Amino acid sequence: MPVRTVRATRYVTPLREGGSLPAIVEADDDGLYVMKFRGAGQGSRALIAELLAGELARALGFRVPEVVKIELDPALGRTEPDDEIRDLIKASAGLNLALDFLPRSVTFDPVPGPAPDAETASAIVWFDALITNVDRTPRNANLLRWHRALWLIDHGAALYVHHAWEGFEEKARTPFPAIRDHVLLPWATKLRQVHESLAPKVTLELLDALIAEIPDEWLSPAPFFASVAENRAAYRTFFDLRLKAADLWLEEADRARAALV
């Protein structure tokens, strides 16, 4: 299903847990969304990671809040008293990204539990190793429990290869040492089994459809590439090579989990 585009109509409140100052906003479909701003921190690359990782996760059967593209008129911040927020809104004029707000959801905490089942934990660890997501740790799980189920959020730190594309083919074929810090690693005892079921679903056709959703304006300028099309092709190649090198990062995850015992 194509990613919808909505228009922000009201800035509700900032979410100061993160350094990039995401915010809850209301849109013209009367929905509430957690908006990620193109003018913040890592810029459009973080939005691309959110879009690709979130929609890939959904295609693989994970629970992810709806991802939407969201148009922002800088006039929305004209009455905002906070200079930092007003500047952020101004710098983010145009197309941004947002996730459906899940009311009364709570952050997953592995200490009180309940612990996830082995298949769920393994699938999420596998997915994060595939997309090189460094931000699913006990300190910041980026998992919500909503209606007694785990929901995946905040993938802006994934796909860090796109912050420095040089040598990306080789980078795609490397292990993922950061997996040792994954919040669900202690329960991820079925990595090989979930790989067998999930990997075939990540087809080139699916990747092409997801990558096509990236707005051109988020990819330009692309200093390492001759064109936006070449930049899109690099994402496709990265995922393809990453899957073909799965044995490397699966072995890394297995060793990291064994070291926890």
C-alpha cells in the first residue's frame, strides 16, 4: 500500500526524549502523529531510514505505527514561543515524516516483563541486524507495548551507511557488532529459523517499491552519486548484499548471545 501524505494543521507538543525534538502534531485527517523533522539533527537521511525500515518491517509482519509523509507549512510555528522549536519548524518546511501516535502505549521494559517469546525476539533481532539499527538497547528500547503487543518505533538511526556511502558494498557484507547491545538478544534463540522464514520475503520487487516511496527532495543533493536514481539504486544494492552476507551477522549475533550466558 502506498505511503499516505497528510498535512500538519496543529503543533501539539514537543517530545523532548530525543535530541532531534520530534513532536506530536495534528493533521488534516484529524489524526495525531509523532512527527520527525527534516530540519533536525541527521536531516533527511533519518527520515529515509524511518521510511524504509518502518515499511520493510510492516511488509515482514511486524507491528509498526502507520508511517505517513507529512507536509509542513512553516507558518505553523509563527506563534511558538520556543525559539528552538520555531527555528526547527522553519527549517523543515515541505515534506517530512510522521508515525501514527499510539495513545496510552508504554515503553517496553525487559526487567518487569513480560518477556517476549523466542520467535518474536529473534525476528526483531534479525531485522535490526539486517537494517543495522543501533538503537534498540536496554537504555532506549524503541519498542512500545500497546494492546498487549510489541510495536516497533524510531528507526532513524538505522541504515547508517547512508551517512557515508563510500565503500558501501563492502560495508554491507560486514557483521554487526552493535547487536551485542540489543535489548531482546537474551531471548533471541531462533535466529536461524526466523532467517529462513523472513529472508525470502525481502525481494528485490519489494525493495524497489519501498525505495520508490523516498521523495526526490530527500535524496538531493547526493554528493557521492551522479543522480538521485543512482542513490536509489545504492539502497537496493545495500539490502541485497546485506541479505547475501547474512551468515556473517547471524554468527555475530549468536556469539553475542552466547557471551551473555
